[in-house]
Amino acid sequence: MWEPSGVEQGTLAYWLKVPETIRSMRLWQAQSNPRYDVQAGDGAVPGYVRVRYQAGGSMASFQDAVVRDGFACADKDRIELQCERRQGDGYDQVYASYDWQSDIITVRAEFTTL
């Protein structure tokens, strides 16, 4: 099965493999073009789509935006954030880390595909 990685918005792989529910999601404070990784489910293990990009702004404003979208966050410290939400049988996670030298937040979000 074809499981593309590093998929850019607007490409054929993006339209064929990234579910519409994920394509239509808002990206929080995005400053770079997102990349999508698609992993198919295997038996009882559901598939997921991972979105990777860089964001701007403060970690506090980033966390506020994620929480507004229904995530609960554990604020480990001012440079790392882990958030999650459950929707039915799905389980979504957001990881963010702040690099103070470049003033950039690196985001990795995983969305269960059922």
C-alpha cells in the first residue's frame, strides 16, 4: 500500500491520500508550508496522518489556539508542549517545541484516521 511521506499541499498525493477532514483543518500560527505523512492502519491499529510545520508567535498563544480547537495540553515547560484530544474512537496529538535562538515553534500533529 502506498504511504507517502513529506507530501506538500496541492500535489496529487495530497488530494489522493490526505483525508478531507485533515485538509480542511486550520494550522495554528503556521509560518512554513506543512508536510504530511500518511500511515495506513494495520488490523486493529488505526492509521494516522502526521502534519509537520513551523509556527511563529509565542508558545502561550500557540497553546491557546490549540486549546480552542478542543485539545487538552500538558505544559511541560516554556519550550515544550504536548496536547491531545479524543473524538469518538480517534485520538489526536500535538507536539510543539520552541527554539529560542530562531524564535520558531516546531509543530508535529498526528490525527487518527479510522
